[in-house]
Amino acid sequence: MLIVIGRVGCAEGKRDEFVEVMKTMQDASRQEPGCINYGFSAAVEDPDQFVAVELWESREALETHFGAPSVANFGASLAGLVGGAPEVKIHHVEKTTDFPNFD
């Protein structure tokens, strides 16, 4: 499984538009094969900063996602809405356990 964690801020005064673009992306991504979960949340310390958490079954599913029209539309729709460079990290996970078990 792959976990993608991203962080991005919206431009001043653009939060409502930014949220609508994220909702569209989130809904489209959740319909894609191999998507386990996909969501955006506002950061507690700054409501204009957003965190994306995506769970994908495989690298192939994530690569297919990156090539999807919804991703291109998402990028184009963000023009003028983003406040700063996004930060994105991809984590390769071999095993997941429920808390409090760490084995």
C-alpha cells in the first residue's frame, strides 16, 4: 500500500473556491480503481492550510491516478488558488496494524 500525504495552502481570500476544487478531486479520486481512501482536511493551526491523505493499493494504481483527466483538471483549476508550493510525500507501507497493537 502507498500513502500519499500532501500539504498546501490556499491564496488569501480563495478558501471557498479552493475547497470546491478539492471536493471535486476527492470525489473523483475515490471512484478510481485502487483507491482505498482519499481526503482533504484543514490544518488545525491554520484553516487556510490543507492536508491531503491518500491511500492506494499499489504503485500502478497511483500511477494510473496521476495520469487521470481529473488530476490534470485539478492542477489547472488550482491556478491562482494556491498560496505557496505544495509539499507531497509518498510512503511505501508493508504492514498496517490497529492501535494499540504495534506488532
